[in-house]
Amino acid sequence: MCDPLLRHLLRGPEVSAWLSKELERLQIQLGTPGASPSLADGGILMSGLIDAMPEADWDNALAATFLEN
């Protein structure tokens, strides 16, 4: 039987779909206003992304990601 505290966690293929959607949302949030949409060509997640993009609106991006108001 599944622990009641864990029953709402995603499992299996649901995780990769969720992660893809969250990465897409982050790209949109951090995109340059007025820039043409572009498609990521793969790669890996970057270590130190916040430091690499100091001009980004991280307060709003993190609040949206973690559902803060």
C-alpha cells in the first residue's frame, strides 16, 4: 500500500512529461521580451543558471515554479 503522504507524487512517465512542461514554462518566463520564439535543441540542464542569467526576473520565475504569491 502506498504511503498516503506520497500518493499525489508523479511516477514513471508522468515525471518526464511534467519536467518537460516545467522547463518549457521556464524558457518562456526567462525569454527576452519581443524576441521570436525559438526551440531548444537539446543539451543538459545548466549548473548555476541563476548566476549565468542575473538580468532575469528570478523572483517571478521562482514564485511561479513553486506556486508562491
